[in-house]
Amino acid sequence: MKSMDDYLPIVGEKAMGNIYQKAHRLINKHIVHINSTAQGGGVAEILNNLVLLMNDVGIDTGWRVLLGPADFFSVTKKFHNALQGGRINLSVNKKNLYLDTNERFSKFTHLDHNCVIVHDPQPLPLIKFHRKKQPWIWRCHIDLTKPNKELWSYIKPFILRYDMMIISSKRFKKNDLFLEQRVIHPSIDPLSPKNMDISDDTILKVLKKFDIPTDKPFITQVSRFDPWKDPEGVLRVFEIVKEKVDSRLVYCYNMASDDPEGIIIYNKIEKKARKHLENGDVLFVLGDNQILVNALQRKSSVILQKSTREGFGLSVAEAQWKGTPVVASKIGGIPEQVVNNKTGFLVDPYDFAGCADKVITLLEDKKLAKEMGREGKEFIRNNFLVTRHISDYLTLFIDVFDNY
């Protein structure tokens, strides 16, 4: 199992010493994170790294996963979409299921920790069913720029019970919330199987094993099948690119247990892309294997992230860490990860021709692509590695306990 010592050659002694100095002030504190799934999606991936490494620096850190029926996760997926601006029929039955599931889970989850961190809307009302005797923090990973007004009014009383809210970007701050809102950027783990260095030989072997041909350049989007990731728009962009440059599109996807919508969107895109699937110009690749994702991101000529809403989008940082240039939407938390025209290109998510033009530029100008890749790796090293994430959380805990 990895320890913080393994990151010393990557981030240096100063950064590591700073982490241990902060951690020393938090000895004997016990933190717990609560979210809705143990695998699939960025939150589970973040917690898998964060919890282990926080324990390694001396902070007792636990992780609980919300239990609930399939109908509950269908409702909370609708909540997720509505918080990013989608429509919702906020019926009494939906509200009752939402609250009843959280109340039931509270009976299984005794929280005697020094601090409780609740992630995203699924377990948000859990605070209502516990006798609060410690700081509670709501960590929202969603793009909150334009939430559905009805749903926002419904969940806001739950949020106001918390001592603090953590968001991924300053763009998501809400003026109508009377509690502290702090920005902590998500991060990637450079030593995970998904992000660690692998040789060119390994890349080719992995791609061959999973029947991914390398006879022409390919463009990859790594994401769940989610309406906000705009997989249909990705296909439209590729069709424009294909007219100019012979290339291949790879959808590298995963399915999260708390996202029942994924399979529906998968089937829809598979139908629309059928002719491209038949001639091998479009591939659907299940991204459950982290080494496979690693190889794909490294071998891709361009990583595309054409979201229409995005809390952050870790795949953008992952690509740049691997030296692969990105074309990504200038929405949500993405602009904080990409230095436009230097580490990649930021585009209007609804400008399909403009997006395609940037992809074509990178496919045709290999010198520019290589330079952007080099700049991107250094930018991610300085800003979005897991050690920075841990340092930000330690600072937050020190502030919370000093002021509580």
C-alpha cells in the first residue's frame, strides 16, 4: 500500500514537510466521510486516495457509504441533474423517499467522530437525523452555477444546518447561503494505476489486449454516460473532425452504482453511432481497468471533455499529467485546470465546429500538441496532485477546530 513517503520525489521536501506540520496539530482527531458509492465516478476515486493517505499522515479518517434502494438513487440522480439546471418534478413521494432513506441510514451510522464530511446531495439530509455535536461539512462536487430553483429551495434548509460548504470552484459560490463556502480543488493521484508512468511497450500491449487499434490517431472522452458530459455532442464533433482527418473516437466510460441513468444514455449513443461502430471508427471501452484508462489517455492524440455542466472533471487533469493536450468546455471547474492556448484549448460546449477545429489543430500540429502536453504536466504537478488536496483539507480542519 502507498504511503506519503512515495510522493516525496514528485512534490519535494518542502511540500511534504508542510503537510506533516499541519497534521501534527490534528493528532487524536477522528474524521469521517460519507458518500453514496464506493466505486465509479470521481468522488469515490478521490476518497479512495484521500482516506488512506490521511490515515498515513496520522489523522484517523473513516469512510461510510450510504445504503439505499434503487428507487432512491433514481430520485437522487434527478436531484443531481436539477442542481445542474435540469428540470424535476419534485413530488411528495420523491421527498419522502429521499428523507426516509437518509433517516433509515442514520440508524446504521453512529457518528461519534470529531468532524463529519458529507459528499453531494444523496446523504445531504443525514444531518437532520443526528444529534449534532461536532462540525459538519457539506462537500458539493456538482456544478452549481444555475441550479433548478425549486430543488435549490428544497435542499437549502439542509445545507444551512452545516458549518461549512466546500465547492470545487469559486464559480459555484451561492450568495443566498449564510455559511462559509470554501474552495478545495479535487486532485489526481500520480501513483495510482490510472496515472502512474508506464512504458510505450506497456501501452501498446494493453491496447492490443483490449482490441483497440492504433493504426490512426484517436480522440478520447473519459467519462460516465451522463447527459451533462454531452456524449451526443462528442459524436457530432467527431463527425466534423473525420471529414478533415482520418481518426477514431473512443468513449472510455464507467457505470456508477448510484447512477441508473447511465445505461439508458449508453444505449442511446450506441444507436446513434451504429454506422461508425460497424466500421470501427467509434469504440466503446469500459474503463473499469485503470491501466487501460492510463494507456488510452497516454496514446490518445487529444482528450476531449465536452461537458455542458461540470463540477470539475478529473479526466482533464489526468490527461495533462500524462502530457496529452485537451480540448475542453469552458464551463464549471474546467477552466481552472486548463491554461487556454498553453496546456490545451477551452471552447464553447455548443460550438461544435469550433470544438472540432481545435481538435483538428492538435491532430495536424504535432509540435504544438507536444508543447501543450509538456506545459500541462507541469501545471498539474504544481496545482492538482493529491498532496495539494491533503494539504488543503488539513488547513480546513485546523480552521474548523480552532473556530468551533
